[in-house]
Amino acid sequence: MRLKVDQAADALYLALTEGPVSHSEEVAPGMVVDSDEQGYLVGIEVL
């Protein structure tokens, strides 16, 4: 697990795995979840 903070974009990204992202979905205003080809959660972005 890895946490990235982008102060210029005012965003936080929590990478749960190192795998490639194949799909992103905004699940709430300012919150995007990334998943792989199998539908497993890869990361979460909070704006």
C-alpha cells in the first residue's frame, strides 16, 4: 500500500496494489476508485 499526495492538484491517492488500472469510477463527488481487469480494487483517489 502506498499513499501519494499531490498538493498542486489538491488530491490524495491510496494505491492498494501495483497492478494496472483498467477502469475508474466516480463513486461520490470527489472520490474515484480504480479497479483492474478482474474488478479488484487497485486504488482510491480523493480530490
